[in-house]
Amino acid sequence: MAEGDSLYRYVSRYYIRKGRGPVEPGDVHDLKRLTIVSPTSDRDWIVTPQTKISTPAGSLPCESRRFEKTESNETPSGRVKIVQRRTDRVEVWTSSTVPVFHLARCVVERERESKTIPAVRGIPASGPRRSRTTSVVVAYGKGAKPLISSP
């Protein structure tokens, strides 16, 4: 989705559940940061139509969209330069079977690394730091039981 397509500005609150942990309120401001890794045009996506995925809500016919973006930054600092690299990989599966947003699964993987050139004793290279966030539909439609309830 392009930056202008994001719905984050219309969300007043949302909830998140990590693994089998409790449902907790999320920070709405985090939604805005998620759009930073979004591609800027439809051409940035690699689309795979007619994919089938398995979710807790059942097996779903989907369209898969993915992209990868790598950014590097070099900052001179005296006789050395600091090199930082960041790679974001995003894959989104949507299904017309899932109401409203059609989101069946979303995986965001990030890798960050920094080092000095030449290496400087006492300033360690960070090595690659990796994170992975997965969202998946757990239930929808008639008879679905909500994980949260209103007060």
C-alpha cells in the first residue's frame, strides 16, 4: 500500500495479542511507523495470484504481495566511517473471503547492521539484528468469538 493509502489515521484504538499471551491495547502511534516500510508504488510489489494459505481461521484462497527494500548509509566520522544497513522484507496475503480489510496474513522481517570502517578497537560492530512480526487472521464471520469485549 502506498503512503497515502494507509488507514492508520482513521484508527482510534487497536488491540494486539502476542502468541498465546493476553490481548492488550496497542499504541496507535506504532501504526504510523509501520507505513514507513511500505513501497511507494504498485510496481514495487511482486504479486502472486491464486495462492492458498492455512490460518487458524481455515484454508484461504489468497493473493500474495511482497517486496524487499534495502537502505545503506555511510557517515564519515574523523578517520573512520560508520556504515549502517537496513533491509525490510514484507509479504501480505489478502483474501476476499475475509471481510473488511481482507488481510489473511502479514509478515514483516527487518535486519539492521552497523560497523566502522576501518574497524576501531573498542567500538564493536553490531552484527545483524533481526526481527520478525507476523499477523494472521484467527477467526471471522458468523459465529466467530471475539478475543476482546467492550466494557
